[in-house]
Amino acid sequence: MTLIVAFLRGINVGGHTVKQEQLYKAFSSLGLQNVVTYKQSGNVIFEADAKEIDEMKAKIEETLRNMLGYDTAVFFRTISQLKVMIALNVFEGQEREGTSFLVTMLPDAPAKFLLELPLTIPKSTAKIISVVGAEVFSVTHGDGEGALPNPFVESKLKVKATTRNMNTIKGIVKKALRR
């Protein structure tokens, strides 16, 4: 069994309020093992056979669509993948007061990232600083910029994506490893 995290796009933003208990029930109803949620932003940790991940994704998306009444994109990452993401330390040297470190998860790694980096998102100080595999790493500096990387990346790459703060990623790994 593999520890997997489902990152759900659009949960508890834009009027789409979903209680953690609902997510727990949805995932448990599919027979997934040791289901736990993390924070209120659509992060669900569970154990499953990694060989069934594509089938699982479709079932989870269908279950959520039926439960919520709208489509929710699901992005899987294993705890091992998250540990590697943290170990990359792409934000080194970016620290300054008020800075947020964000990871935008794509469905797949692009064959070629079409934007030259680092790239400041238009009309902001938010910057995309790196792309590694299916993750886009950004730095924001407050003033509501934390929400900018996701729609910018989606519009430029023409894909659905979901973004989390690196502190959330670290918290998920910590919680998963304590189980």
C-alpha cells in the first residue's frame, strides 16, 4: 500500500464549501484505507495500491461530482513525491518577510515549459521561479497575490491545476508520517 494525497481543486473557495467529514465519507465509500483530511482546502491522505491510481482518480472525481454537484479536478501525489518536492529546496534564497512559497500542481509534466523563467505574473510582484516535473514553484509577497499563480498557469498552459502553500505540503507530509 502507498500513502497518497489527493489535492482537490476549488474546495472551500469561490463559494464551494465542503466539510472535511464529507470528503472523508466520499473517500471512505470507495474503499480507500486510512483516510484523513488535512486543513479545509481539499487535501485528503489515504492508502491504496498505486497500480490502481488512474481508475481511482476517475472514481473519486465521479463521487465528488455526485456529492457536490460540480466537477472537481483531483491531483495525486505520493508522500514520497512530496518529500522529494520539499527536498528540492527551490525557494532557497527567496526568504523575506511576508513571502509565500507556492506549488502549483499540474496533471502531468509538460514536455517543454513554454514560459521563460523567472517570470513575474503581469500586474503583480508574484513570480514563477521554477518548474520541476509536474510542479510549478512560485513566490508571492502578500496583497492577495497568493491566488494569482493558479489561474495564470492554467491560462498559459491550458490545463487545470491546483496550488498549495509549501507549508501545507510540509504539514501533510508530517501528518502522514505520524499515522
